Amino acid sequence: MGQQRDNLPPEVTRFIGRRRELPAIIAAVDQHRLVTLRGAGGVGKTRLALRVAREIRDTFADGSWLVELSALRDYELLPAAVAAALGLPDETIGDPLEALAANLAERELLLVLDTCEHLVEGCGSLARTLLAAAPGLRILTTSREPLGVPAEHTLLIGPLELPAPGWSRPPGHGAAEADAVALFVDRAQAAVPEFALSAANTLTVAELCRRLDGIPLALELAAVRLRGMPADEILTRLSDRFRILGAARTATGRHRTLRAAIAWSYDLCTPAEQRLWAELSVFPAAFGRAAAEWVCGPGTAKTLIRLVEKSVVQYGDASRRYQLLDTMREFGAERLARTSARADPGPGSAGPAELRARHRDYYRDLAAAGAAAGVGAEQTGWLARLGAETDNLRAALDFSFATAGQQDEGLLLTTLLRPYWLMVGQFSEGRRWHDLAVAVSPGSRENAWAVFGAGVLAVQQGDLDAGAPQLERAAALAAASGDENLAAHVSDALGIVAFNGGDLETAQARYEAALASYERIGFGDPLALVTYSRLASACILSGALDRAVQLCEECLRRCDETGEQWARGTALWVRAATRWLSGDITGAIADSLSCLRIKESVNDLHTIAMSFDLLSVCRVATAEFELAAVLHGAGEALWTRLNAPVLMGPGYAEIRKGAADTARAALGEERFDELLSRGLAMHLADALAMAKGETPADGVLGAESDGSAAKQLTRREKEIAALVAAGLGNREIAARLFLSKRTVDSHMEHIFTKLGFSSRTQLASWVLGQGQGR
């Protein structure tokens, strides 16, 4: 999926223990399509699920993928969250869950849904739909309670293994064999490098691990306290804390044990640290230092660093972002609510509503800065930055639209984010927020822009019936208010409606009107600049090739003046198409590759698919039919993944099909289909590298028959290859392995692509030669 085979985060600390659980979970995932790791907070469910996902990733043709759900509060956004984690675009019209299911239908992958307990019903419904649609899909979830799906297999994840009661052997002969002790020692040495088990502290450490019930999070919080006090003092203080709270020594008391350990850690914090811990709970996901200082006040940075040192807040060196674990965030939110409920909350204290408003204000200003930088050299960086803040932006929008007196801020934030959603293809996401925004402050300037946003997002998604009326309404609002910039945007969007309907004359007139306005008032965002390319596309289809080139070059000139990239990439594609039609194949290929490099950097999958198509057409023109066939397959795979309409008018598909037919006639049916299958099975990163010439095409076009190719096959692919060698057909293999025939067909395509074979006889001979078939 996408440019890699997983999105699993790197392990930043050593994985310890779980010698029994790991093989049991792996076996469960092999036998059951939905497995839930159930257990209390802090017990290590997420870490265990991620380790399993890493270990079995290569047994899935499409790898292992993590969907983090802790920051998600709206179950309706579940399909979008899964699609985003998989690197799928949000461009499809209709039910997002149905679109996601259709996209996964032919995939074989492991999906890890982490932290489902607050979305149990939604996650259960999602799992049922996806598993029914995608025979090659397995789902591994973590939750404090089961999803309640009939096919679900649950495994209770308990604490780490403890040293036996009464243990008194010397260090190194038993205590370190217990997982809980091993984890404590590892984390203790990370905090205090000179720490080691000794005759003087082994019994204390063993008892400390028992006192904390072997709960990983509790052990890590205790280990970091060795910086300030010895192990025996930690044990004494914890014992006193448990006596006061009455924490039970039973299975049901584990939650109370963890809470007691967290409360003890909280009590050891200074008042400033306690206050910041509580205030940071308004961040639903990772955040930067500047955001923390804005929301929680100046001088926050030093206190934040101390909370990182105490393992209350996590810090990523690579991302330079901070995050509270779910359990720590829940505790902080409870403390924040208690503090705000007091008659005298204390100096410097702010309540949840005030903090959430500050949080919203920070991300509103961030969105405004991103919109202002949209036509500059920093555009690509801003697109990535806003993408990283998706959870925080959603929380800001949620707060604004759900809180009395704050809806206008939600309206403003929605209009600020419209260009971002359009540029990265998050059409469903943008439409959802615009549906709320259009009901706020009718008659205001922002409301008119929200109406336009709702219309243009629908049109870009291919929903012309919903989008066109909204655009007509926006046109009337622009005329009534005299907003020429809005009127130009509406004219441009209505040009898209006409273009997609095949009415070139109307499309050109509307694009011309929009451009005339922009050239008078300025190009405020990349969506205005791309109007040059839209008009050029209409000129191409009407035969005005010289005008099309002039328009593209004017757009490129304006982009070069500011450093803008997104609209530049689109202009390069249109100029490439014009050059192809004019017979300048070398120039067309050069422009297509330049476009591809830009669109890869901003993850514009729609234009990447179009670039594959145009490069395929160009390779046909240069008689490179084999490369053209593979590129056609890569484009076909990406269009299937997009599950979105081709937005280039009715002539586009005819040109694409004509080039494929020419390559098929030149190569012959069998060879063309073989190469097409290779393109269909390629991962996007490999297809991009091949198209750009970064990897030799010979490796894709040629056939490799040596035994080293076996390393490329997944476990399932090797299993299917052996059954082919045994003489079974695809339908028989499907029955033997409890798969659908469609899934086996997909595996066969992957096998042929990886090995460079075109027949079952070749595959069978290869398997027997490898000694894999009996």
C-alpha cells in the first residue's frame, strides 16, 4: 500500500518479555480474521500489537498498517482514519466505508486498530464490513473491552511475569528471568545508567514489581524515579500510597494499582508540573512546544521538559513532538475538571473550556499561516505540517461547532482549511465540516465562502448534482456582496462543471472570466493559479494547442516567481499533454517526469495517476511498448485505489485506451497481459522509481529465474506456489486455504510479477527446482 509496506512507528525502547503471548497472538491472527487484545490501560496492549505486526508483516502481500484511534472522537470519521493510515485518498463520492471496503477487496494485509474502547460500536461495524468485503484482510485490535463482533477472537493481556513470592536467590539466578524485573531494570538503566541489580537491592526490586502488579506503565513510572530516590524509598512511598487508597491485590484491582501509581507520580510533581500535566490533556494527539506554550502559557517549555524526564509526557526525537499516553491524558483531564470545579482553583489556573478555546485559537492561526503560505516556496512544508495536525484540527473544529458562541470560529477555521483539503484531496473531510459551516452566520462573508467550499469540494469529488446548486448560490452571494475574488473562484468551479460535462465552450468562457479577475486582483491561492491549466486543458480539446502552451508557461512563470509547487506540477502535466499532441515526445516525457517529482512530494495521487497514463502514451509513441504496458498497469492500479472518476473529460479515457490497444497489438495478447499484471502489482514507490528511471526497467520487464527470487515471496505466496506445483487450480487452492478465488488470483498476479513468469508451468518448474514442492 502506498510508498511502503507498513506505517509502524520505530521502537524507541527495548521490547521485553511476552514470550508466551507473542506466539499465541501470532497463531490467533493466523487462525482468526479478527483478533482483539483486551486488557486494562497501561498493560502494554499497543506495544504488543505493534511487535506482532512487525513480526508477521512479511506474511502479508500488502504488509501491516497501524490506525491510531485514541484522538478520534467521531465514529463517522473511522473510514477516513483508516484510509489516511493506508495512504488512500479521500476523494471518493458516496459512503466512505463502502469506498474503503472496495479498495481493500483485493488486498492482503494486517490492519491494527489501536485503542478502540471509546469507539467500540463503530469499530465493530467497520470490522464487519471490511472483513466481509476483503477476504485477504486480517484485523488486530487493542481495546479495554471486546468489540462484540461474532467472528471476534479475544485474548486477555495481563501484566508482565512477576518473580515468585518468597523468591530469595542471588541476582542473575531468577529475578532477571521475570519479565517485570527485566523491564524495570532496563528502564532504570535508561534513567540511571549506573543502576544494576545487586545483593542489596534485588529483593526490593522484586517486591516493587509485585507491588505494581507487573503493569508496564507503572513500572516505567517507578523506574524513572530512581533519578531522585533509591529503590527502597520508592517501595516505601508506594506502599504508603496503596494503604491510603486501599488498592486491592486482585485482578480487578489492577486498574486501581495503575491509578495509584499514576497518582503517586502526580503527587511527586511540583504544583507547576501538576498544573501543566492537567492542561496538556486538551491536546488529543501529539503537539509541538510552541502549541503547548500558547495553550498553557509562557514558561511552559522548562516544565514540559521535566514532565518528559519523569515519563509523564512522551517525546519523539525525530518528530520533535510531545504526547501524553492515553492513560496519562485521562488522569490529567480528571484533574483539570476537579481543579476547575473548585471555588478557588488557584493562581494561573484555567478551566477546560478556556484551554480548549486557546487550543482552537492556536490551530486557527496555524491554518491561517498555512493558507497565507500556500502560494510561496514553503507550500510543501505547510501541507505536511497541516497533515500532521489532523487530530488537533479536528478537535478545534469539534469544539467550535459544538460550543455555544463559538460557531463563527468554526466557520472561519473551515474556510481557512478549504485550500488545504482541496490540494491534498481530502474532499470528504472538507465536505463534512463545510456541511456544518454553511449553517453558521448566513449573510456573512465567511458563510458565502463556506457555501462555495461545499460546492467546489462536491464537484471535485464528482458529485455535480450536489455541487452545482451550491456554486450557483455562492455566485449569487458573491454578486450581492461585490466580492470579486469569490466570484472568480465560483466561475472557475462552474467551469469544472461544464468541462466534466463535455461543454467546452461554456468551460472556456468561465475559466477566461476567472483568469481575468485573478490577473486584476491577484492570485491568492494555488487553486486560482491552476485555472491557467484548466483553461489550457479546454484549449487542447478544442485544438488551440499554441494557446494551451502559452497558458501553461504563464502559470509556470507566476509559480517560479513565488516558489509555488502544486499548481506548477499541474501546469507541467498539461504542457506535457500539449507537447505529446504536437509530436514533441521528448519534451512531453521531460515535463511528465518533472510533474511526477513535484506531485510525489505533495502526495497528489490523482495527478500521479495521470502522469503514469501520459508517460505510457509517450512510450507507445517511442515504440517502448513493454514499458508502456507496465506504466499502463501502474496507472490502472492507482485509479482503482483512488476509486474516483477521471476528471479530465470524456476524451481522456479514449486516448488512454487507444495507447494500450496499440501496445497490445505490438506485443501480443499474452506478453501485454503479463506486463500489465506486473504494473498492476507494483507498489507505488517501485512504480514511481521505474517511471522516473531511478531503477532499471530491465528488472521489471525481464524475467528472473534464479532461486534468490524466492526471498521476494510472502509466506502465503510460497504456499500457493507449492500448491500450483502440486497441480491444483486457483479454485481448488482457494478451497484448500479458505480464501476466495479472487484473492488467489491476486496472489498469482503478485507471484508472476515477482518471479517474471507468465505461465503456471514455469512456476511449477521453478518451485520443484527450489525443492519447495512435494
